[in-house]
Amino acid sequence: MVEDLRRAIEHAQQMPDEAQRQLAEQIEAWLQEREWDRIVESPDGQARLARLVEEGREEIARGDVEEGGFGD
């Protein structure tokens, strides 16, 4: 563990429990986002995204897409 992280953890340990829980949630969310970034940026992830884009274009061309929004 790098020294900067060790100091940050020591500092966090002095925080109230609820603040520690919130910080842990934020760290977990950040780590999950980094994992998604890694997946999406990978060659396999890029290929999958390209396939999804092509499928979407094909659906639009066939008229299989309705206008709307989330929750409509």
C-alpha cells in the first residue's frame, strides 16, 4: 500500500462510523466505475459496443424503434 493511501485510511479511521460508511460507499462506487471503464475500453468491450450500435441502426432502419423516453 502506498504511503498516501495509508495516511488517508488512518485519517478516515478517526471519522465517525457513519462518515466511514459513506466514504466506503464512495470508494466502492469509484472502483466499480473504474472496472466498467476497463471493460468498455478493452478491445472486446469496444467490439461489443460496435455490435450494439450496428444492431440499433438496423432496428431503426427497419422501423422497429418507437420514440419515447424513460418511464413513458
